[in-house]
Amino acid sequence: MKAKFFKGLALATLMTASPLYAADYVIDTKGAHASIEFRISHLGTSWLTGRFNTFNGEFSYDSDNPAASKVNVDIDVTSFDSNHAERDKHIRSDEYLNVADHPTASFKSTSFTPNADGGGVMKGMLTLYGTSKEIAIDVAKVGEGKDPWGGYRAGFSGTVELKPKEFGMNYNLGPASETVYMDLNIEGIRKK
């Protein structure tokens, strides 16, 4: 009788136990261990580079089940910074980014296809300039492990090519500047 009771209790415990989930991370923007940078050709002769200084987000990752990975990021488009105040003012204006009407952008993942190195392809919806489009980001895993302060971190980098015209931005920068290359570096601190 006792054996049946404990067997039943063990079975009930297994049936009601929560499934294992990927660990949740907060992107470390406060410690400046994350960046969203861009580059675009200038007249086909050099690169104009810059970044978005303000953004936040979270991601989930489990090295035993990387296909379950997901990420959500919100970007303050008004924080556009190309290290040139007059150019930044022009790019933020209604001729290009129109930050008065579209002050934020966001990315929400829909799937992740992992590769053997811990990276893979992250697909999701990018909302920019009031338009949402699916994009695919090539992701590389940089590493993961304990930090000196008793926490646990994981880091990834990614690249994606965007065509501003596909998001409704029609300012003509010339044929050499139809594509913006985004370089993403994300370090997350695991939630406790």
C-alpha cells in the first residue's frame, strides 16, 4: 500500500512539474556591453558609420535547446548618432528617419535556426518607420559563463542588411547607399 502511494505521488509530481525553459537574460546596456551599429556607403568611396545609443531588450537562450531562443529589442531612434551633429539632425528629420512621427523601432523574433557553433539564423519582425517586415539576422555565439560578480552572462553578435526603401524611406542617397549594414553585439545578464 505504501509503495503504491509513493509511486502515485512520484507520478503526480512528474506530471505536474513545470517543463524546463530557456534561461532569460536582460541585455546589458547599462554596462555598455551591447551595441547596435550601422554602416552605409558614402558615394561608394568610404563608409559612414554610427550607432543607436539607447535601446533595451531581453532574450532567452538554452545551450541544450538553442532552437527555442528568442529576443525582443526596443530602439530609441532619436538616439541615432553618426558623430556629426548637423548630419544627425538631418537624418532624424522628416526627410529620412522622421523621429517626430516614428521615435522607436523594435525587433521581435519569430524563429531561430541554430548551427553547430551555437549561432544560426534569427528571423523576426523589425518595425521601423512605422513599417513591419520580416528580416533574418546571421547570429554568431560569442560565449557564455560566470562573471566576477556572481552572475552569468551570454553574448552574441549578428549582422543584417536592410534596404531603407523597403520600410518606406524614400530619401535618395544615391545607388551606392541603398543598403544599410547593421552590426549587433549583445551581451545579456541571466535573470535570477
